[in-house]
Amino acid sequence: MKTLEDAPDAAADAHEKAVVAFIHVEPEDMEGHNSAETKLVKNAKWLARKWETKVIVLHSFTHLGEEKAEPEDAKALFDRAQQRLEGAGYKAFQTPYGYFNDLTIQAQGHPLARIYKAF
């Protein structure tokens, strides 16, 4: 279901043995010099190395947050993070931005299976 009218059409996709980052972008994340973006990239790479995978999925998870960055700004941050991850040799993907997505996830029962980071 689209949540942004101008969101491009999207198709279903599947990835295996991937790190999935649920990301909420706030207005202050857009200030400064890419601090949130850099931390996002570093944390995603760290977790991917721990799981010995090169596949990272970036998922926008803003509907529960009180303060939200402008959609265009948040999408631009996702695009830059994806480019940086790909430049570092990872296969980076984004779930369709501007949609409520139906996700089916299987996560191992391991301390590194679910990690929360705020910055």
C-alpha cells in the first residue's frame, strides 16, 4: 500500500542471508555532516561482517516515530547509504520507499539477530 502518492511502482523482492536495517530518520539526522548516515553505514557493515554476509537491506521504519525527516531527505539518505555500502563491496537493497511493506522475515535465535542502535 502506497503511503506517498509520488512513490514509484514497486515489485516484490526476496533476499536470503541478509542483514535488514529498520531505519527511522529524524530531522536532526539531516543536520551536521552525514553523522547519522556514516553511523548507519558503519553499523550495517559491522553486523554484516558478524553474520558473514555481503547482503544488506535498508528498510524505512518511520511510522512509529514522533519526529520524521522530510520524505525526500530521508530517501536521499537511504540512497547515499546504499551507494556507500555498494562502494564498499556489499550488495545493498532498499525496500520500496513510500509504502507499507509486507515483510516475511526469519531471524535466528541469536544475540546478534536483533540489535537496536540509536544515534
